[in-house]
Amino acid sequence: MSEHSTIHAAFAAKVDAALAALEAEGELPAGTPRNNVTVEPPRDPSHGDLATNAAMVLAKQAKTNPRELAGKIVEKLSADPTVEGAEIAGPGFINLRLSDVAWRGELASIAALAADYGKSAMGSGRTVNVEYVSANPTGPMHMGHCRGAVVGDALASLLEFAGHKVVREYYINDAGGQVDVLARSAHLRYREALGEDIGEIPEGLYPGDYLIPVGEALAKELGDSFVSKDEAEWFAMFRTKAVAAMMELIRADLALLGIAHDVFSSEAELQAAGKPEAAEQWLRQHDLVYDGMLEAPKGKTPEDWEPVELPLFRSTRFGDDQDRPIRKSDGNWTYFGADLAYHFQKAESADALVDIWGADHAGTVKRIKAAVAALTQGAGRLIPFEVKLVQMVQLLRDGEPVKMSKRAGTFVTLADVVREVGKDVVRFTMLTRKPEAQMDFDFAKVVEASKDNPVFYVQYAHAG
């Protein structure tokens, strides 16, 4: 991919060239690091088009004061015909005013490059795995998943634009108790589809109407063969088919947002392939898992708590607060144990990992980062790993909380929101605040044609 420079990158290169010239003349020591030099628009547009802190961050190494060094940099930059003015401000900042020639050249580049304008090759040769959404496969997407979906997809697109190869991944949590409940809920709807009056949905099963078509499809495919059979005879098959139906529904919901994943990884398949066992064995060989007693819960200890020996990962070696169990007392994997193996699997084919999680998972960030550090460093290739936390979204209509969806059972579906206000409005609004900040999404305000709605201004600009 070719590098398509923007005006900011072009002038950063000009500042760098000026510093290189001063270095060649002995005004700066040879090899002076320039990592902290920035070129960006000033906060106050009246100060100029661009500003650089070069003199401020390099003066100490040049053994001079910032304003004196700034004067030498200004002298170099002023000789460039694209610089209309270069002024020293305050303790040594440099403000630049660009000539009409520079701006006309930039407009010509924008017109010529179109959608490729600003594209970079900085990530060339590097693969980044971005995992996002990864909602439990037990129902349609709801607005709790929406923000993380948009943030993850936008980040993946940005990384691609910067030259990285990006793998968009979805982790299907299909090995836990929630999919057992799904299987039983689907069987109930299957019996309903065959004419049985099932009455009120029993507590503990999923009540949403979205399972009605799943039951109907199973009835059409299987007939009444499994109506009166023992659970052991139908459970595994209903579980598999129900998860497949839910993933089809989730893919369709994400498509409404313009989101498609490259890879769908199954937790059940991960466990069936023995990946957690292999990770545990490797960690034991490197003294990173040991059998020990789990610490008592902090605060008031529950009456039924008993100390039990469990396989513990030495996450304290990597900055965590305590060592963490990778198996439960019944021998099954903890969520962390399976997740640890899953991240090791992702790291085998990527140079960096990014996870987009809901803010309710903040407590598990330290331990999974510790696990990835241990596994990848031990395998001889420490993989950079970032977890981005995304806050929930509160849905409002004219300032009042939105009532829940009957069809979904307990939540407002993403599909209903997108169909009401449009994909672009949803995506844009989700990106108007930092992911870690709380957000209100008011149905009335996001479609309002007024100065209070930034979406309106963007649409209006395009219309113009």
C-alpha cells in the first residue's frame, strides 16, 4: 500500500527536515531523539494553522533555551514557500500559517485520492486481531451490545486504513450454562409449535418471542420425534441447533449495522480440541500454574465457604492482585481458564491483540493481560495486548427511559433501534463520546434537525 500523506504529515516531515538541518550544522547534538515532537492544529485557530512543540522538547538537549532554539527552527521553516508565517509563542511554541499554495495543493490531493486520502502504510506487515461483540448466543443483539460493536468495527477499520492486516473476530460463548438454558427453552418452543399449550414460560428459561420461529423450524425439521423423549436424547442436538439459529440471528442484526466478522471461534470447539489442557500443561512446565488454596473472599466470608485446592495461575507475577483459578472444584474450566487458552490461540496468528469488552468486565482485565503476557512471552514472542472497556448506553425517548421489548423478553433489540433511526445515525452517535464515558441515546434527539444534534450537521454538509 502506498503512503498518502496529509497536510499534517507533510508539515511534520518539514519540521523534521529543519531539525535534521540544525543537527547537521551542530545546533542540535547528533542523534537527538525526536519522538516527542508534535505537529498539530493549535487549540485556538487564531494562533495559526499548525503548531509544533519542537523547541520546547529539544532545548535541554541542545543546551539552550526554548525560544532561542525556536528562532533557529523558524528561520529554516520560513524559507519554505508553503509557509506564509512562522511565529514564536509563549515559552517557545512555534505557530505556522500556511500559504494558499499549500491549501490548494491539499485540496487537489483530496480530490485525486478520494477515499484513499490519508491512508498509511505504517502497519504494513503486521496482523492485528480485534475481538468485539462476542455476545452470548442466547438471543438477538440488544443495545447493550451495540456500542462495543460499533467501537470495535470502527477501530478495526482505522487499523486497516493505517496499513495493518486486521482479523475481526467473534468469540462464541457456547460452552456454559446459558446455552443449556437455551436448549431447554428451544425444546419448549418446539413442543409449542407442535400444538402443546406450554402456558407461562417457566422461570429460569428464556421468555423472548424470538425463540418461537426456532421452535417452529425444529418442529418442521424433526416432526414430533422428540416431544416425549428424555432430555438426554434430545439435549445435545437441540443445543447445537439453537446456538446455530441464534448466531444466524446475531449475524443478521450486525449486518444491519454494516458489521461482518472474519472469524467466529467457538468456546465449545476450543474445549473439545483440548486447548485449555494444552495451555495448562505448558504453564505447569514453566511453573506458572500450581495447586494451591484460593484466598478467602474479601470482606465478610460466606458461611458455606470452604478452602479448596485448585490449580492457580501465577497472575501476581504479571501485576495481578492475586493468583487465579483456571479450574473449578468440580474439575470444569473457569471462564478465565478457557479464556486464557482462547487468547493463546488468537496470538498464534497475530502480532497484536485488541479486545473490546463491556465495562462490567473491568475486574478481569488484569488477569487476562497477565495470562497473555505469560503465554506469549514464554513462547518467545511477547504479543502486545489491549483491552478497551465500553460503557453501557441508556436509551431514552424525549428524556424518558425507553420501555423494554416484549419480543426480546427483557431488552430493546438493536434491530428495532436501527430500523427506527437508521444505521448511520446509530454508528455516528456511538462514536461521539469516548467509549469509557457514560452515554444517553435519545431516539428523539438523534434524528432532530437542530444544532443540538451533530449527526444533522454531518448529513447537512454532505447534502450541501
